[in-house]
Amino acid sequence: MNYIIVECPSCNKKYKVPEEKVKPGIKARCKQCGTIFPITPPEEKKVQEKKYAPPATEEEKKLYEKAKRLAKILARDITRYYKEKWERGLKQGNLKETLKNEIQKSWQYYCEKIPEEIRLKTNFFEEAFNEIVGKGQNLF
């Protein structure tokens, strides 16, 4: 059985949901904060991730650049500071599970530094982690 990880947009609580239960239009209620939010099927998510609006203003462009740069720094930090754990996860094929806490801490830091409006419009964090930490594997 395949699972997808969904995250509450309000409190960032993550849930593992069986992929076959995820249908277009389905919603979930967060057990932690009560927020109701849509769950995007993996096929739709992949299409959405590739399409994000280019920055509209010069200020937004700077925020995009900052977000992209920070995502890459956080990803590289994991490969440097947790090198043995990272290499073991790559070798065993369970990278996401092996580095779960480190990825979560990086995401929390990223959320503190990057405004929500930019995080919602882009997928820089996921791209950086897939490219750098996952070495091309899709972690997200």
C-alpha cells in the first residue's frame, strides 16, 4: 500500500494517508487544530508544483531569490552535518525516513524565514531537497 504525506496548512501537523483514499475534492480535518483542508491527489500535485507564477514585483523577486537560496543552504547543511546518516539513507533507500527529523527542522526554519505567500506560490524547498539531499530522488 502506498501512502502520501499531507500537512495541515495551519499547524504543519503531518499525516500519512493511503494513496487510494485521495480523490479530487477530498478534504481532511486536522486532529491537532481542527482545520479543514483539501488533500491534493499526487497526480494533480505534480502538475501544480511545476506551475508557479513568476514574481510580480521587484520585492517579490528578491523574496523568491531568498527562498531559493535558503532552501539550497538547508539542503546542503543536511548533507554536510548529517553526512553518515544521509549516506546510509541513500544506500538503504529510506532517505526520507532516516532524515525525517532533520528535514522537519529545516522546514520549520524555512517557514520562519520565508513568508507564507511565497511558500504557497513556490516549491523551492521541495526542489532543493529532491535535487541536493535526494540526489534527484523525489522526497516530496
